[in-house]
Amino acid sequence: MNRISIIFLGFIMVLFLAACNSNNTSTGSSDDGLSVNETNGDNGEEQITLRMAWWGEQTRHEYTNKVIEMYEEQHPNINIEPEYASWDDYWKKLAPQAAANELPDIIQMDLIYLTQYAKNKQLTDLTPYIGNELNVDNIADNVVSGGELNDSLYGFNLGTVAMSWDYDPAILEEIGVNSIPENWTWDDYMDIAKKAKDAGYYIDGGLWEDPFRYYLRSKGERLFAEDGKGLGYSDDQLFVDYWTMAKELVDMGAVQSPDELAQQSGPEDSAQAKGEAAGVFEWATMFIGTQKVVDRPMELSPPPGPNVDKGLYLKPSMFFSVSENSEHKKAAAEFIDFFVNDIEANKLILGDRGVPASSKVKEALMDHVSESQGKVFEYMSWVEQNSSTLGAPDPEKSGQVIESLVNIADQIKYGEITPTEGAETFRNQAESILKN
């Protein structure tokens, strides 16, 4: 009888433990059909932990953590573990994680690395989440498409920037230019440069590589081919014409020499800050910092045309991507949607990661941003309606090509080579880099 009692009691204990285990855990599928065991919370919802990584300075770290806390309060079943660092340290840390297939669920991604990580199959195609977890009702198509590669969406655009010419209206009026014509051209720009020089001013800091991209696009061409295997323009006369203008500006003294520009220690040391320049080509979001150091009323204008709408494009400031190894892709997409579309969250972000992608968010923030930020928001809203699709992201070795372009442009400005010689040299170097 003792032996039978022991066996019976053992059987009862097995049933009891099985019942307890059934009540405390749930075995099933994650939000992407992956088998997982997760502990349920008090409300019965699946408890999910997401790792989220980004780069930036201390101010960005602080407000991003506040946004995370806000989201966790609204979603008690979600726990987000932050991982952040400076730009250089961020990518050094991310590379071994990618190699070990241990990337964070949510990854802040830059345009120059998007192709590399996507081609290595380390990022999730977000297309199935568009219109579902990711609300794009108030986001322009050419903003969303900034993270596309080969018909797949590997990055969700957090904000946008665009090329602009930021100018000092008082200086322009002094040199006899009452306003920037609505459809001004490169001839108008060169004419303003001559007037500025005659009056003892610079036109700006000169022509450089990013306005060159705009110039090529306004002619129906691109810097890089869509497949990333070569340059995107076949007529080297385009190179010659643009950098000839750059050399003429240096020769006439309408812009600072490369040596003078190299000696500037920062924005506070620029010709604009000293009241010596009429304007400057820069990314529109930089207007905020320029306005601050100039401390005089400034305005934004599109770059010269014709074909401004072809030349302008919405450059993604950065993306949020979801790692392919994430077991909670849907939950990650839902947080990204909150970050991009929630108005209260964006009152903390205030356009730090680029002008907000959502028109609804931009409108709601107008009363919460500075005057200069408001001008940038308005300009970017105009660009959304007057720009063309970004196209394929830069190829993996684009950084080396840009470095070559900068060096050759300096040689042209110094008079060491002609624009024609520069065009041939650049093509040879660029195609060698991209083919290899």
C-alpha cells in the first residue's frame, strides 16, 4: 500500500506542476510567427523586450530615453533596452554584432551604410508594415521611398533635409538685389557674385560637392548610377561647367580661397558669422545653426535653376531599421511608428533627427519651435511638393568617391589642373573604386 500511495502522490504532483506551468507561461508564436516562450504580464499581454541602438550627442540620448519611457508607460508589456554611443563608436560596436547575428531589434541607420547592411541580409524589408503598423497617411511618398533599395524598404525615414541657399537679405539689398527671383538661374547667381565682390562682400563659401549633386540632378543626371557600379552621368561637360564656375568664383575673389576656408575653426569663424558673405549653400537644417551664429535676420531659398524640382531631393537625415534577426519585428515597427507620428513624443524630439516626416507633426510643432526652425519646416514642406525621388542609396564605396571628388575640386580651385583634366581624372578614379 505504501508503494501504491507514493506512486499516486507522484502522479498528482506531476499534474499540479503542469497546471502551474500552464498558468504562468505561454508557449506559442511571436509577432512574426517565430516560436518563443515569453512571461505574461498581469494583464495577460506578452512581455516583449526590444533592444534599440542609436548614435548622437548627450542631448539626443536624454530626449530619446524620455521618448522610450513615454512609450513604455503606454505599453506596459514592452521593455526597450537602449544602446547608444558617439558616431564612430556606434559603427565599431554595430559591426561585430552584425557578424554574430546579434543586431539590436531597432537600429538607427545612416544612408551611407543602408546598402551594405541590406545587401548582407541583416535588415528587414518593412514594406509589409507600411499602412499597418507604420502609418504613412501624413508622409509624402518621396519621404517614405528614401529607404528603398531594389523595391524593398530597409529603413523608415525619421526626418529629411534638402539643399538650400541661405542668405542675408540686408547684404543683398545693399548690393542692389532686392530679392531672390522665384526662378533664378546660375547666371543670376554669378551676377550676384560679381555685385557682392564689387561691394566688398563674398557671395558665399563657394561651390562644393553636395551642390554638384543637385546640379547634376537638375540636368537629368545623377552622381552615381542606379546599380552603383559607376558614375550616373556620361557627359563630362557637366563636370567641366560646374567646376569652371567654382574656379571663376575663386579667381574673381567672390568666394574665399580653399586656404582661407581651411583655416576657419568653426561656424563662428565663417564669413557669414562676420557679416562678410551674402549667403551660403548648405543643407536646410543647418540654417538653424547659421542663423544662431550670424545673429541677423536670414532667409532660405532653393538653389538656382532651371529645373529646381528635378535637382532638389529629400535626403533622409537618418532611418530606423529593424534587424532581420529580431524576433519581434511587428513590435519594433509599432515603436518606430510612435517615434515618427506621435505629436507629444515629437515635442521632445523637436526635429533633432531632421525635419519631421509627418506633415501633421510639422504643423503641430510650429508653435513649439524657434523662428529659424519654423522657416526650415516651411521650406521643407515646399520642397516636398517641388522635388524628385531620391533614387537608389549611394553605393558601398561612395565615401571613397566623394573623397576623390573633394581632392580634385581643390586642385581645380588652386589652378593645379583644369576642369577638363579634373573631369577625366575623377571619372577614372571613381569608376576604378566602384568596379573594385
